Amino acid sequence: MNAIISASDLASQLAGENPPVLLDVRWQLSVAKAAGEPSFDGRAEYAAGHIPGAVFVDLDRELAATPGTGGRHPLPDLAEFGAAMRRAGVSSGTPVVVYDGGQGWAAARAWWLLRWTGHPDVRVLDGGLPAWQGELSTEVPEPAEGDFEPVPGATGLLDADGAAALARSGVLLDARAGERYRGEVEPIDPVGGHIPGAVSAPTNENVGADGRFLPAEELGARFKALGVSDGSEVGVYCGSGVSAAHEVLALAVAGIPAALYVGSWSQWSSDPSRPVAVGPEPQ
């Protein structure tokens, strides 16, 4: 099963006999803004217009726990996550499609969580809402309660120690912008740099100018150039486990399984005992 779906295929499936549950996860990274500039409000964006039938999901409240020692977007409480998914109409036997405002990070976070907790059929709308050619709706649906019960997977998740080990034994990809990896700038976390041994692999290089994923063959070639070979154990991290989920999705499109370090740099850099590498090389 492909991990992504085109807007045209989604339109056909929504009009079919077994339409997918549709989740709107519009979100943007919260960074200090100029005085007077309002922060992004995904719920307000949803209320102003969404794909008909879509249910809004709040990334910060339903796809992550409160920031703390686990990082800025630690794993959500699974009972609360399951309840949120059931309220949105998610059932194990019904396909799910997730979209966001086009960046793809938030949708990928929802995709990864649902897949990691056992949902068998989840896809991300390639290109997000900007790719949608149909009408938008302001009607808020009231879906029937779903039956999805999250069961965390035995694989696919890394902690800090696991990420450190994988950087030496396999391929650990850093999905942040190159200047953050190199330690030249750090707008959010305590220190700049990267996990020693990690390879710089900015997420934005997985998509074209239209925000859609590159073809699977091109993605495969990109990851091969970064050191991923047949049988490689692969992990990904970013700032807080959101953009890294998008890279895990890109790897899935290329047919490469990968684990996610959810705590990511926000957790790693808050622990002074953890080593930090700077510069363009993994070290």
C-alpha cells in the first residue's frame, strides 16, 4: 500500500462506497514572531474552509503530550490519542487519509502515529490542501464514534540511547535545515549542532516546488547517496519529531522502513551529558 494519495484519487475515493476517514491536521511550528503578528491557528484555518467531511485534529494537544523532558512534542498519552481518533471516526477497518496546509509535516506526524499504533491503512494527501481541486466546506461533521484502539509497535521508535547507537551501527538522518545541523544557527533549542554520527538530510529536499514528494526512484537515489543501502537500519530525527515523521514518510514512499526518534534534538540538546557535534560532517 502506498503511503501517499493524490488529490484526484482522494476525490474518487470520497465519492465511492467506502470513503476514507479524513483528518485535517493543519499546524505550523511555533516560533517567536514579530510584535503584533498573530500565531498560526489551525482550528481557525479549518473553520474557514476544509475538504468536505474532514475532522480537525490538533497536533499539539492530540498528537503530542505536554512539552518536557521528552522534548517539545513527546508521544501523546495513548489512551488520550485513541480517544481523539475514535472521536474523529477512526476505526481499524476503515481507511484514513490525513492532510495539512501543504508542508506535510503535521500530516506525516498523524500518519506515523496511526501506523505505529497499528492502523493498517493510512495515507497522506500528497501536496496537502493546496493540491485539492474540489470545493471546500465550513460544515463541521459529526462522525460516528470509531473503534480504533492504539497498540504501540514493537519497532519503529527510537529513544536517545537508541538514536546514538544507530548513528554508529546504521544510518541516522537529521531532517532539520542544514544550518541547524551544522550548528550555525539554533532558533529554538539550547545549543546548535547534531547527534554525533548523524547525516544531514533536510526534509525539504524530499519534495518538489509544488510540495509533492519526488518520485519513489528519485527518493531512493537520494537516500542511497546519503548512505542508505539494502539492509541498512535507518532512523530519523529533527527538532521535535514532526518534520522527521515527514522524512520517515518519504523513506516509506521509497520503500525503505525507518524508525523515528520522537524526542529528537529538543530532547537531546536539553541533556548536557549528551555529546554535540558541529560542522558539515557526521563526526
